[in-house]
Amino acid sequence: MGIAQSIRNAAEPWTAKDVSKLKELAAQNLPMSVISLRLGRPEPAILSKAMQSGIKLMPLNRPPYGG
């Protein structure tokens, strides 16, 4: 059930409101898994839309690799 809930909008087209919410969540430095749950879309879709829209998904609260 949790998986179905997390991808409830997977087949839906992105709206301007969805992209705006993605920008807002990304600005809060949330992990992609949390953004995925909040938007109801799979992580690959989040990543793809973020790249298309120029939205950075790099939480500042995580140390870089090797750091």
C-alpha cells in the first residue's frame, strides 16, 4: 500500500503547481525520497523533472562523498 501511495501521480502530467511544489521542497533541502512521497511521484520522475526545470536536488544537510 505504501508503494502505491508514493507513486499515485506517476502517470499524471506535471502541472505548473507540481513544479512549483517541487521547487519549494527542493529549497527546503529535503531528501528526494521525502519529495517523492510528498508529490506522490517516483524518484526517477522527480529527478527528471528537476533536471528539466533547472531545480537542484542536493540537500545541504548531507556531507559530500568522502567527507
